[in-house]
Amino acid sequence: MSLRHRQEEKGAGPLEGVRVLDFTIVMAGPMCTRMLADAGAEVIKVEAPDGDVVRQRPPHVGEVSTYFAAMNCGKRSIVLDLRHEEGRQLARDLSRQADVVIENFRPGVMKRLGLDYETLSRHNPRLIYCSVSGFGQTGPLANAPAYAPVIHAASGYEQAYMQYQSGAERPANNGIFIADAMGAVQAAYAIQLALYDRTRTGLGQQIDVALLDSVMGMLVYEMQAAQFPAERPRQVYEPVRSADGYVMVAAVTQKNQDVLFEVIGFPEGKTDPRFATVRDKEANWSALLRIIEGWTSQRSGEECERILLAAGVPCSRYRTMAEAMADPHVQQRGFLAPVHAGDETFLVANPAFKLSRSRAEARDSVAGLGEHTAEILGEWLGLTGERLTELQERGVLGPVAGVA
């Protein structure tokens, strides 16, 4: 069944009718508002005349950055130059029509623009206002500049990760921005809590999301171990070599372990005192891995995976992203959604959850910079014709505003 047919069979998105004014750029904020758009919210991305910087970043299909599109599909774009008081006033006017405002500037920026929660909520007490920043809106580091790699270092994540790497002498290089993804999820979660609370109280509220808190909260074991150090290092699940790469074998339970020993031709392992208890197994972890690798190294990763999974032992060969995307399981679940840009098509991720009745999935649209400026100002504020032309000529709407 095609994506379009699946979408038509489902009902409205659970956030249908929710209006979101999105002042975010780069990653954490846009990922959050993409989640809201997937759920049917009307997300208006407010951009400066030169646009979100990620619009210029590769990979590209034609003139479109697919990196940008993956985080911003399903939104509409309006250009407002907030250096102009008229641009700021238009933003304030739009906020009166919004359910949610979200921004990810450094603390204090929105206040200087007159677009902070206190100012906007005076005219819209139902407004939910979410701020996403590196260190949060309060505390000694609140005004410190931060991007995800800095947060990874500050949160303890990188040091914890390094301790799990045998022989590592320095923290790993950083290219996957966990802090942004975690912050986006926390922000989307908080916004939905606030929307639910508003149905009971009739009032909005301010949300403060810190990337630092988002990452530290993910380190569940590490936070407890920092307070109550373990007698011995935690066992680490390590890759074992196959004939053509590596596989991960995670025989966590005693039952998994006994089945594993049978499959790899080492049945005596079930009564081996080295592996009799969790404590014994941890003390002899290297020996266990050598035994497993003696079997896996004689077989391809695909064969190891097939045999062990059939026996009920958790296992996977190590795949590239391209291989994972091509996996029949991933494709059958409809996790990847096609998005069109001109004559080109590329894939983006759908939400990692599925709702049986409501529609929550990537929307097949990528807005050009300022593509919907005239449309939105007309719909939300009733501005048309000469007034829009005047605003454009004054530079308030930027060079690309969709105004004739």
C-alpha cells in the first residue's frame, strides 16, 4: 500500500488545528517542530531574509538541502526581518493567533526583540512558549554559547562513552548530534503536556528545555554509578568479528546464554563455573567474547545473524546507514517516507511510533524561503495587496516573500 493511500485511510493528525509559530534554526528546534508538523500541527517557520543556515548545507538534491528538508518538511515558511520594528510587531501580531511559540536562541535574545513569554502572553494567556537552549534559561551557564558537541562534553556523555572503549586515550570525535535529538524529543513532549494541561486550565505556560539536562537525563546508569561507584567496571557489549565484518551478540538472559552455547557448539558452557552467575560472567567477560568470536569469525555476518536469530539469540551484523535503510523490515514498516523537491525524490524518517487511528507521518512538502509569507499574513492577520507590497519594499518581509 502506498504512503498516500495509508495517509488517506487514517484520520486527522492528533495535533490538527494547533498553530505553531517556529522561530528555530539549525537542529534541535526544527526537529521538535517537525515532530509537531508530522502530527498535523500547522507549523509556520519564521525565517530571517537569508533563511535558516541549514538551507545551504549538503547533501543537496538540485537546489534543495535534503538535510534541511528532513528537519523542516511539512512546515510553511514566512520571512520577517526582526531587525525592523515592523517585523517584530508582525511577529507579535502572529503570536496572538498561535497556540505555541518555540525558539532556540540564546537566553535574552527574544526579550530584547520584545518577543519573550512575558510580552507575548499578556495578549495571549493561552500561549505555550517553549525555549530550547544549551544550558537552559537559568543558572550560571545560561548565557554560555553551546552547540551539541559542547553539550556532549559538558554533560559527562563523552567521558562515559570513552570509558566503555578499550584502550581509548581521548574522547571520540563528534559527528552525531545526540544532544539536539534528545532536546527535540523533550521539547515536543513538554509542548504536548502543556497543550493537555491547557484543556483543563485554559492557560498556557512557559517551557524551558536545556540540551544539557536532556543528555544528562539519558545517562541513567552513569548518574547512579557516579554516586555509588561499582566494585568492578560494568560489562560492555562488544562487537565480535565475523568473516566479513563484525556482529553484535547480546545474550543477556541466562536462557539466551544457554541457547547460544548450544548453537556455537560449546554446550559445556552451560555448566562452566566461569559463566554460572552474572557476577561470574562479568569477571570472565573477555573469555566469553573469545569463545563467541571463535564461532562468529568462521562465518559471514549474515550467516551469524540468521542462525542466532532463528535460535532466539539477539544478534545483528553491523550495517551502514544505506544497508539499514534498504532492509526489508524497515521498508515494510513504512519507516521511510518519500519527499519530493521539484523532479527529485528523497527519503526522510517517519515518526518512530505508529498510531492505529490518527495520522502521524512526514508530510510531503518542503517550503522555499518565504514561500508562504503573503499567504500567512493574509490568513492570520488579514493583510493583503498594497500593505504587503509596502512591507516588502521597506525590507520588512525580506527579498523572498511571495508578494507580487
